[in-house]
Amino acid sequence: MTVPALELADVSCTFVSRDAPGQRYTAVAGVSLSLQPGEFVSVVGPTGCGKSTLLNMAAGLLAPSSGQVRVFGQPLAGLNARAGYMFQAESLMRGRTALANVAAGLEFRGVADAREQAQDWLRRVGLAAFADRYPHQLSGGMRKRTSLAQTLAIDPDIILMDEPFSALDVQTRQLMENEVLELWARRRKAVLFITHDLDEAIAMSDRVVVLSAGPASHPIGEFAIDLPRPRDVAEVRMTPRFVELHHAIWSVLRDEVLQGYAQQLGRA
């Protein structure tokens, strides 16, 4: 059998309150999830259910309180050097041009032709003419394209994406989703995609994993997405099979979303 590109083996993550050291909060508990090379997997769940915690453990930014993270069969110690991470928040350096931002990761790795490779990646995401622009001179969609190029330029074996398009308008979001699928199809890297948007998860993924409401969130459902590729994220939403999958996943997710919403109201 193929060795998983990424494996979360019975991982849990508990945080200790800074203000009250005796208080603990378990974000996720007993989560097992594997990702095959070339597989696109999305994780959905209620707000605050620990989706980003899982991604941070996969990146090596957080160490699990128990369990183990493995990368291509090897236990992860420290940062995941085989992963690229596209954050939800703006991650571009304000004092660098688009070209310099994309080249940064390559330069840190000592790549001799970093700027040439960065220019090529800007071309791939349709921003070749904006290489000398600074982040504040780019639209939201352009900044996301630059971040995408920055992530892919280092040629990671695993791509981690944390709700990267949530702040975009619907039209720009769909364009970005299709661009990601097109670029992914060329190289077929393993992708772990975090989203709160079930439509997005189904339209893009090979598999969708549903997390329960927290605390101690854990997987409660897993669905193979058998929609044919290549896909257009807007058009595929209109197919009968998409509607069937949406109904099946939502029937599992709905109660967890309501529970998570009630918990958020209780803390407000």
C-alpha cells in the first residue's frame, strides 16, 4: 500500500488557560485522518470545532498533546518541511513586492534562480504584469493569487490551506477555487483543505471529513466525492450527484452546526 503523505494518528490537543492555569480546553480528541499522495481532502465542521488546530498540528506549528503526526511514514518533529501553508489571514510582507513575496521562500532555501521561478509562478496565477506591485496596491483576489503562488513556488509535497478564500466575494472566490483545482491537477500534490463552506468542500475535494462540535471535536463522518474531474466549481453545483452528496453530508453536519452555534451564543 502507498504510504500516506500525511497521517494524524489518534491525535488530541489540549490548551491550558494563561489566566487560569488550572483550566484546560481540549480542542480535538482522538482524531485519526490520513491523506494519500495526490489526494484533495477537505475538513468541514462548526465554527470553533478545531479545524485550524488540526492544520497547525499537520504543519508542525502545534505539537499534539497525545497521538502522533506522521509525514510519509516518518514521525513529525518540529516544522513540517514537506508542507506549504496558505493561511486564512493575509500573510504577505507589506514591504515586499508581489515578486519578492513569492521569491521569499525560495530565497530562504538558497535557490539560485528564486526570482526567475517566482516570476514564472506569478505568470501561472495571472499576475505577471503586477510583479512590481506591493500588497496594498493589489486587490483582495490578487493578494490571494500572490499567496497561492508563494505557497506553490516552494514545490511542497503537501499543501495545507486554512479557509484561504473566505474573505473574497462569491465571483472572485469561484475563480480562485478553479485556479487552485487547475494548478493542483497539473502536479497532484496532497492537499488538506479547511473550510466552513460545504459547497466549496464538495466541489473541490476527493473526500470530505466532517468534524463534530467542540470541545473534544472528532470526525463523525467521511464521504468520498465521486464527481468527475476536471470540475468547474460553479457548474458542478448544478448536477444531481452534487445535490445528493450535499444532502447526505449536511444531514450529518447540521446538528453539529446548530450545537456549535448554541455554544457560541452561550459564550457571548
